[in-house]
Amino acid sequence: MDAFTAGLLQRIRTTESDLYRARETGDDFLADVEQAELDDLHRLAAEHGVEVDAARV
């Protein structure tokens, strides 16, 4: 796995964790920000052929 793919997957995992935490604490604004970031990261992954779900083991 190259550095770009590894970094992107790490950013996705971190953002998912941050989104979960924002939802758990009831911070709707932060949850919206994290969801937008996650959507952008998934779009970027798709544009570069990075399979996000396949990397989750």
C-alpha cells in the first residue's frame, strides 16, 4: 500500500471516530463538519480508486 492510500485510509478512520464522538456528545455542528469531511474523503478515495470498505479488516 502506498503512502497516499495509507494516509487517506487513516484520515477516514480518524474522521469516522471524530464523527462518532461528536454524535455521542450531541455536538450537532461538529457532527455536520465531520460528516462533510468524511464525504469529501470518500469522494477523494473513489476518484483515486481506493477501496475504503475493502481496507476495513
